[in-house]
Amino acid sequence: MLIMLLAAGALPLRAQQDKEARFDQIDTILNKVILKREIMGGAMAHTSGWGFIFRKAYNQNAFVKNVWEIEVFGIRADKQVRINYYGAYYSDANSYVYGKLNKVYDLRSGFGQQHLLNSKPYWGGVEVRLAYYGGISIGISKPIYLYIFNEDIYESPESKRYDPEKHFVDNIYGRAPFIDGLQKTTFHPGGYLKGGLSFDFGAYNTSIRALEVGAMIDAYITPIALMAFENKHYYFFNFYLNLTFGKRYNRL
């Protein structure tokens, strides 16, 4: 009798576990329930660098999705070349990009929408959406510091801000630590626009696996100096690719 009572008490728990397991198994694109909220994160690659992205989204309906995003990424020059002139003689001589004036990063915060172009067929596949975004873009430029030999005395190099009029390959020992010159970081306020196509290939309704490709432009009120003997940049135009992973849900 005791064994039967214990078995009867375990049935609801097992039934609940089986229910959860079955939900995972049937949670495919055949589940047509619209999950309103989304959260996702991932990586971005663009034609001048790479970075990271975080998004939250709200599905108005099956066709329109509102998206809030935060991005941070680096920007490199198209023709930059890394050298290490003294590396063959000294093991602690770090390589550096010759002619580079600033390390440049971009911090974005914006809003956009995605509109459904093609939903997933019943057996799976890819959902395609037209995506466009815009918002605040803040350029961050940190001056490049290098170890420089003092005049013709090739010993005890000192960390100095790179000056293309005074510092050349033969008197640059190598790259200085990143924190050198951090207090002279400059911020360049502006804005951005971007648009492209989003491809969601997740197999489950609650999961997000999305690839997005498109073009973007960042424009600033004050220009950014990237390389010596080149014009300062009021804007950067790039093609991009995002890969994001996340989940959909309905709870608050």
C-alpha cells in the first residue's frame, strides 16, 4: 500500500516533467503563438573593424518588430600597416601602426524596425526581414603613444604622443601601453543610420539565431583624425554583418 501511495504522489511531478519535455519538442515554427519580447546579443564585423551588439525587441504583430540596440566597435584605417623596426634586436619592442594618430571606437544607441518579407515554411527554413535603424553615435578617439628615443641617444626610450613631424621609423622604439594618453581621449558626438536584411534561421520559436547584412554610416559634428597626412573624417561608411543569438518570451 505504501509503495502505491508513493507512486501515485510521483505521478503529478513526472507528468509535469513530461509536459515540459513535450513543450520543448513541439516548440518549432509550427507553434504560431506570437512571443512579444526578444533579447539578444552577438558580434559585428564591418569593412573597417569589428565589435559587439546588444538588442531588445518588441513584436507589434507577426509582421513588424521594434528594436532597441546598443553597439560598440573599433574603426581602423583602410591602408594601415603594422611594423616592428626594432623587433629583430629587442624582444620587448612592440609592433605599432606607422602613421596612426588615434585609436578610434564608436558607441551607438538607437532604435529601428524589422518588417517581415518572408516567413518560415512549416518544415523550417529562414525568415527574412527588412531592417533599418538610426540613433546616437559617439566617436571615441584615444591618442597613440609610442616609445620614442631622445634625439640621437638610442637608449631609455620615453612614452610620448606620436607626432608625425618629429617621429619616424628609426626613432620609434615601439608601442607604449594603451593607458598612456587615456586622459586625452576625445569624444565626437553624432548620429548613425543603417539598413539591411535580417535572416533568422533558428529552429525553435523561443530561440533566435539571426544573421544580418547591410550598410551603415556614422556622421560626427567634430571630425576624427585617424591617420597622419590624411583628411580628418566627418563620417565613416561601411558594410556590416551581425550574428546574434537570443530568446523570445512573453513574461514581463
